[in-house]
Amino acid sequence: MTHYLLPENGRFYKANLHTHTVISDGSYTPEQIKEHYKAHGYSVVAYTDHDVMIDHSDLNDEEFLAITSHEVETNGPSLAGSFTTTPCYHLNFYAKNPHETNYVCPNPNYCFANAPKYAAEQDYYKGDYVRRYSVEGQNEMIAEAKAKGYLVSYNHPDWSLQSYPDYIGLEGVTAVEVYNTGSVVAGWVLDEGDHVLDHFLKAGKRVYPVATDDNHGAHDMCGGWVRFKAPELSYDAIMTAYEKGDFYASWGPEFESLYLEDGVLKMDFPADSHVVSAEIHTAVRCCDVRRGTDMTHAEFDLNPFMAEIGRIGYPIDRAYFRVVLTDAVGNRAMTRGYFLDELE
């Protein structure tokens, strides 16, 4: 029996899920962003300007889709009276309805850069919600976002100066950034990693990995992306793929397929991805790796892992595996965690 982890049918669509324009603190107009990303093979861009949400459906065409979204930030107490030492939460909210008009927890006093000018023109942007730098405060905003039909990502934990107690209590998060081009370019190399993802997964929280640009200028564009597998390039299809986890994150290698066949995990990659290793990470001490040069296929027998889970009585709703690819220059691609109770 074959179980496809990335859907068997449909097409892959390349997406940047974290983008800033001149509407907040970016350097390019929404139109310029569209043209640049289309020229580099992208089909989807989420416009996540700070503290202001604008429907960019007017940019859509047969080859391009704009996701209605925005980013909110909550600053904590500074350790030395400077932003350099100020921890913060940054969350992206993605609307499942492209014409969404319900802004999450509004308060125009949080707008900065160019956002106040645009926010003042939005009917939805009225309110006096006070953001709180705490897990409880973030969960309050996440809960309202989910109730209004948003998906939520937790952004660049390292740049945000956050540690395990700051994020492990977050509830309702859809995705966490495992790569953020803007942060990596600035030297925040831990924002090129999956340690926070594994913390969420080991806590039983089914959070997906995303690689994004968080671009503000020419220096941080087209570095990280996700590949959605969807039946068509439509708003509903892409947001459904996002919500279901029908995608992978990458800043280098690519997948062509990923499926289980009688307990054997099989995967294919294009030759020009130059894959040199494929790794299996799990919730327990059952991991494996395949190495080679310009690999185009890898297989892992997961039957011993699944048998060990059963033997020790490990709860299958906490047992997961995921795949990490590495290319010849050290760039990686990551799948989400697949939990065993999904496969029954």
C-alpha cells in the first residue's frame, strides 16, 4: 500500500510567505515585489507588511497569487534600554479569505514606518487592544486570529532573542520559520535551523516548518521558500495546502516525491538539487541518514521505528518522523513532522 506524504497529484508552487513593501518598512512597491518574484520562479507571495493588512488581489493573474496577510510584533522589556537588547514576538497572520476585513486585535498606535498612512485608510483598523509580551498575551492574539480564519506563523526566534520558555507554550501556531533570509544575511545563523521546530513537535504541537525571506530590500530576496503541492494556483487551493501541511520548506534542495510503501519511506529529488544527504529525524532515538553525490532517490525502512514505538508503548500521537535534505553547499530542505496516528 502506498501512502503519499506529499500529494501524488497536483503541481508544486514556489512561495515566499514573509514580504515587506513600501506600505510598511520595505524598499519596493507591491507591484515591484510581484515582478521580481515572478522573474525568479515564484508563483505565490504573502504580503506581510507590519501592522497593516491590504488585499492585493488586484495583482493576481494566471501565474501569480497574492496572499492577504500582515505581521504583528510585541516588544518585551529591554535588558539595557536599547532595541538591540529587546526581545520580541513577531507573528504573521494569513487570511484564508483573500478579502478579509477583520484585523486581529487592532490598535493603530502600534503602526510604524509608512504603515500609519495606509492603516488610516482601512475601515477595519480601529481599536485599542494592548499587546502583552507574554505567552498568554500572544495566545490571546493567536486565538482571535484563528477565530477570524487566519493561519499563524511564529517568526525568526533567534533574531527575536527568544528561548524555549518564550515559545513552547504558544498554542494554535501553524508554522515556525526554520529559515529567514533577512535574519541569516544579518548573521543570525540560528534562524537557519530546526531546533525550535523539534521543540514544538516533541511537545506534541503539530507545527510546520517554513523558509521565508522576510525581505526589506534587494539584499534579502529569493533566499528561502516553500513549495506547496496543490491541484491548482488558486487562493483556496494554496491556503488548503498550507493548512494541511502539503508543502516543504527549502533554501536549496528540492523534493519531487515523498511516500510510504509498506513501511518503507521513499523519496525522489531532481538531479540539479545536488543532494548529498537525506536524513530521518524522529521523536525518539531512531534516526538514519543516506549519503551520496547528486542523489536522486533515497529509501528508509521505517518498520523498525514503528515497531519500537509499539514495543515501548510510546503514544503514536506524539511519535513523528521528518526528512531533512542537504545539498553540496550545505543548504537544506525540510518536511513537516508526520505523526504515526496520521498514517493509520
